Amino acid sequence: MAWGVPGPGARTAHPWTAATIPWTAGRPPVADRSPATGRPLVWLLAGYPLWWALGMGQFAYWLFAVPMAAELVRRHRAGGLRVPPGFWLWALFLVWAVLGLSLVPLEVPGTVPDSGGYGGALLRTANYLVLTVLLLYVGNLSERELPTRVVVRALALLCLATVAGGYLGVFAPRFEFTAPLEYLLPGPLASDAYVQALVHPASSQIMDIFGYESARPKAPWEYTNTWGYMLSLLLVWLVVAWVAQGSGWVRWGALAAAALSVVPVVHSLNRALWAGLALSLVYAAVAGLRRGRVVLVASCAVAVLAAVLVLAASPLADVVRARAEAPHSDDGRAATNAASVRAAELSPVTGWGTTRESRGSSESVAVGPTPECPGCGQHVIGNAGQLWMTLIASGWLGTAFMLAFFAGLVWRYRSARSLVGRGALLTVLLLFWYMFFYVALMSPLAVTMIAAALLWRDEEPVLRRRGAARTRGGPR
């Protein structure tokens, strides 16, 4: 079945009335357009490996945000643009991000002078705006214009690409090439370390974790941590699309892909990823038990236990034990996270607009980069997790706006009954785990926004019907 063609039972009208948002009351809803309306999202997700190979990476979101924004403008002019519940919290966070730009030139006590800069601040703010377009675009399109199954399958395809990229990093750790976009950039810009991470395709990050070089897979993403975060989110959609909803060889192929992901997952050395996958399994087990799927949950538990025993007997167990005995970045993370909290306490309302570099290291302010140890000291404050980055950039208040928006969605749709709804709920919930360890910008937060939009689009009509039934005294 073609992805762009609605299947049997698909809705042909938008599930909401115009009264959903106060300023659209009294106006007729926007009529559904062609199924091609949702293609920019499909091209963005399913084609992401190509955009990565071209050197566009996260800038592909900017490119496809243009037709998405044009569609939103058209709907606004027609009086049919809608926003999710609690959107005012996210809007305030955006205002805080923009206002924070005025604080970028200020010096933060205890940091390296002039270590902020407008480059990262402007890029971060632009990314937040692009993510807002993505959220509203997916949420405003109807089932006919953008079928849920299309979005889910595109995310599942991206999961397969991430698993394949993980194996590329394991077996060809030195693989890299110059992307076409790099040839178009000025020399000084193309050679910048941060820009290189964004536009230069490479299979892995080579890091010294155990006293020798270790290859940690990252393709098709910018960093190993981003790879781990994305795999954790996308495995949810692989299970939803092809394990739970698939059949035959499709289901078994998806199960095989999920099982095979263990090898690059272990070699990524991402402990937060390992814990995040365990949390996802716990969530799935609880959701299954709540719906009386005791036999299914028990069978899955036995399968997981068998997989753990196989892992324990394999050479991968040595990698896990070695990583547990080599904390590596723990001290540096703790120091920069504490510095983020101190910076937020100095400017709790607005933050400082962007990240800064710490003065010295966790041992002494006198410790800094040297030719023998270029990575010593002066670590970037806020790069150890989305929470810490938001704290220093937007203060306690701005951080509260952002987290309250997602927490409100989780609470409102906590009783999601559909398989897609439960997968979307888990995707949003994982933000509250990974924010302590990984920066969510850009791709992980994009997937989170897509999940939030699916929750809002598909579960909101269900809530409204339940509320109407209770009002009439009907079945609960």
C-alpha cells in the first residue's frame, strides 16, 4: 500500500472543531488537502541518511521547515491553525530564548571571558523555532493529509538506518568523507570543530575511554550521545510500526533488527542509553500488565532474560564490565553540571543566553588546555545534557516553561489507549531521563516533538469524546 494513500477507515475530515482554540471560534475548519501535503515530513525522516551524506545533517530540518511553515501560514490565513494544550508554556520558552540573546555579551562569574558568542546562541534559537514549526505542522495535518502509519513507518525506517550506522561505526570506525556542503563553506568555517561535527559525515567518534582509543558509533548523527538517544527513541517506533502492527517476515525482520542493535549499543559505551532502554522495557511491561497482557509480558520477560544471559556469555560482557570500571567523564560532567546550576542561581529568571566555558577544571582553576592535553580544563558548561544547557541559557524560569510544556502533555494524555499513543507517550517521557545526560537538540527533540504532535492530534479527539460522554451521563 502506498504511504501517501489513506487506507480503509482513515478519516477524511479533521478530527477537531474550530472551537478547539478560542481565536478560531466561529470560523469553519480548513478543508483537507491532498495527501501530498504531508510529504515534507516523510522526505525529511526517510531521507535523513541522504541529507547526512550531503553534509546537511540537522540543517535538513531548516530546509523542510520552509514548506511546513508555508502550509501553516496558509492555514492561519484560512482561520484553521490550531495549537496543542499548554502551548503558551512553550511560547513563553521561545520568548525567553529570544530575550536571552541580549545577555550573551555578559560575563558569567567563574567562566572564561568571551567564551559565549552569538553563533551557538543564534543556532540554538533557530532550532527551537524550527521545532515549533514541526510540532504545529504534524499536529495540524489531518489523518488523510498525513496518515499516522506513514509517520510511524518513516521513524521505523530511520531506526534501521541508525542501527546500520551503528554497525558501520563498529566495523569501519575510521570511515569518513568530505560532504558536498563542506566544499561550499568558507575555509575557516569548514575547519571549525563544531561545524565539522555538524557537516562532516563520519562513522564514529574515536575517544580514549580505557586508556586506549575506542571507536564509538555515531552515524548518521553528529555525536555518539546523539546516536544513542536517537536509537532509544526510534526503537520505540520500530516496535510500534513493524513488531506490534506488522506480520510475517516484516515482524520477524524488525525483531531481528532490534536484537542486532545490541552490538553497537554496547560499543557505544553510553551508560545512559543502557539505562534508558531498560526504562523503556519497564514502561512496556507496565503498560502491558495494565491491559491484562500477562502472558505476553511474561513471554517478553523470558526473552529479555535469555538475551541478557547470552550477552553475559559473549565478548560484549567484557566491554560492559570495562565501561563500568572506567567512569571517564563522570567528574567533568559533575563539575560542569554544578557550574550550570551556579550560573542559573546567579540569573534565575533569564539565564545567560548561551553556554560558556568553565575556568580551569574540576580540580583547579589553573588547569587548562595544553599541547600535551588539549582536552584538559575549560569544558563547555551546559553540553552535558539538555537540562543543564537550558539552565545556563534560560535560567530556572525558562527551564520551567520548557519542562512544564512536556510534563503537561504527559499528564493530559497519560491514559493513551492506542498503541501509537503509548509509543508517543514513552517518547516524550524519555526526555525527562535523557535530559540529565544528553543534549536533545536537534534530532532527538525533533522526534519528541513529532511524538507530542501525534499525541495531541490522535488522542485529543478521544479525550473530548470521553468528556462529552461523561457530561451526558453516558458510559465512562
